[in-house]
Amino acid sequence: MDLLRFTTAGSVDDGKSTLIGRLLYDSKSIFEDQLEAIEESSRKKGDENVNLALLTDGLKAEREQGITIDVAYRYFATPKRKFIIADTPGHIQYTRNMVTGASTANLAIILVDARKGVIEQTKRHSFIANLLRIQHVVLAVNKMDLVDYSQEVYDEIVTEYRAFASRLGNIVNIMPVPISALEGDNVVDKSTQMDWYEGSSLLYHLENVHVGGEENHVQARFPVQWVIRPQSNEFHDFRGFAGRIAGGVFKPGDEVVILPSGFTTSIKKIYQDETELEEAFAPQSVCMTLEDEIDLSRGDMLVKKNNPPEQGQDIEAMICWFSSSPLQARAKLVLRHTSKEVKALVSEIQYKIDIETLRKIEDDRSFSLNEIGRVKLRVGSPLFYDNYRKNRHTGSFVLIDPGTNETVAAGMIG
């Protein structure tokens, strides 16, 4: 079976955690003792119904406040597909957590409260999904039971959302579905309350949506994470280079270039665990040995001669700012790109994005918490990168405050 990674996004109290709980519950993906535990917790809190949100909201503060704070990952499977869910927070204060959860997703479920319609957080999360190259979006219009399952309300929300999404460049597939996560309408099974809706249930769409071709298998990229030297009698002369393939396909005998040194050699063998492979491709984690003894270490990259990455010390990127301390031009940070860390200087803040209108704000040259925009960076040594549109792995980075070691931003090179 193939694997679908998806994330939930939306504003506070739109029902993201309840939706995930309903998916797990109705697809029979939770154990009896888990169900008994949340039933007991629901009774203690005085809830009228079993609070399925407790399946993902596990932090004490989340259960006390009834909101999601941190990203919760859940795993389940049906006979057709395996799933990894990232349940992300809706509060604007935790937008950075939404970016983290969505960074590896193939699909995003954007929830909208049927009573409130499309609001700023809906647009913010859709913009982030677009920025992160998530091409498949499910517009889940939730709490339809609170608007008497009105088709008119649903149609108005879908029309407004499509008008906004038409100004985004990367989202290519929008699937609207009216649901009630609390009652289970159109989540796993088709609802009997909305005969006017002719589409499929949410789970059916998740099982059948095609998300192939997400990995770049053309541009060969292998960032070195670790040099393996066992220093044992059995493997006395072994010297391998371990890491996760970030793009392309590698085979024994392939001629490769070592960056940044520029030396050329060929791949001798490729191992995964103790198995020798005839080929390896993204996103496999492997160990490679080379025909020649060349000095390389963590942060170096193996690429093929015919399709090298871009390289340079001046890069432009879109960033989402994570820190409560504002970003100013000339700030000195640490940039972590694949397995390489370099010092970085914010040479210019070009603009910020007004999420409501998608217009560029060019007269405010600072970033506050959760703001998104474009910057120029000057790094201490050359980076080897690709456009984020072509390769998520080699086109992304994080910025770190060298004083506190806090991750202060996520960036997409383009």
C-alpha cells in the first residue's frame, strides 16, 4: 500500500481534532481501552458527547483549554492506503506549528466553520499550504449540523474560497465536502442529512486521491550526514558515507561529483542496513562507498555531473518568521540546509505578504511572529541548492538564533 501524509488546518474551534478523532473512530482505528479512556475523560469534563478531540489533544494545557497547541501525529490504515496525519493548531499564535506539520504533507484539509465562513486564518493556512507546494486541498465545511445542513450556506463558502484560491499558484486540486465531525456526516460514511451533496465522503477521497510524483527523481542529490568508520577487524578498511537521498537515482558505477571540492569519483556500493542495493532513490536513507579515497564529511553533497545544483552565497527566499523577537535587516543567524550549517546575514528584507489581500508590503522592513515574506541572505560559505518548486529537500532551510539555539524561521528558496 502507498502512504498519504496529510495535515489539518483551520481556525480555533473549527473542529480539526474532532475530525481526526472521528476518522479514527469510524474507521475502527482505535483500541477499546483508548475509547474507554476518552469516554471517562469526557464524563469527568461534563461533555454531552464523547469528546473525540481527546484522541489527538494529549497535552494537559490542550485538554484544559480545548484547543490544539502542538502538532500531533497519528497513524492509521484502511485496506486501500496507509495514512500519517498531522493535526496542527488553528490559533494564529501557533502558525509556526502549522508550518512544521504541513512541511512534509501531500494534502491539506482546510476546515471552515459553516457558521463563520472563510476568515483570515482560512486564508493564512491556505497561503502556507500553497507556499509549501501542497497541491491537493480538501475544503471541509464543518459543523453543517449547526446550520441545518443548508446547501445555500455551503455553496456560498465554496464560492468565496475558490475565488481566494484562484489567486494562489500551486494548489491544483480543491475538493469541497460538507461535513459534521461531531455527528460523523460525510467523514467516513455518506450523510443521510445532505441528499443534495453528490460527492464522496472525506475518507473515500483520501483513499483515492492521486499524489504520485512528489519526489524529484531527476536531479541526483545526496547530502552526507555521517562518515561511517567501524574501526573493527571485520570492517578494517570500510569507509562509507551515510545520509538520506534528497533527489534522483543512484546506482553502483555512477560517476559523481563531490561538492564543494569538485573532485570526481564513482559509486562503488550502496547499502541499506546490511543489504547491498542495485539502485537507491529519494527519500531512502543509505550508505555509499566510493571507488576513490576522497576527503568528505558532513555537509558535503554528492551529485551527478550532468545535472548540478545551483550554488552561491547570495540567496533569495520566502520565510515564515517563528520568533516572538522581530527580525531586522542585518541580523546574524545560523542557516541549516540539508546537513550543512553556515553563518548567515539578512542582507535585505524585500517585502511581507498581507495574508488578507495577498498584496506585498514593502514599506515595513521587519518581521514579527508568524509573518511571511521575502528576504535576501548572504551566507558564510557556498550553498548547493535547488528551487523549492523543483525539490522540497534541497530548496528548504531553517534559520537559528546562534545565541539561544532557537529555530526562528523556515525558508523556501525560489
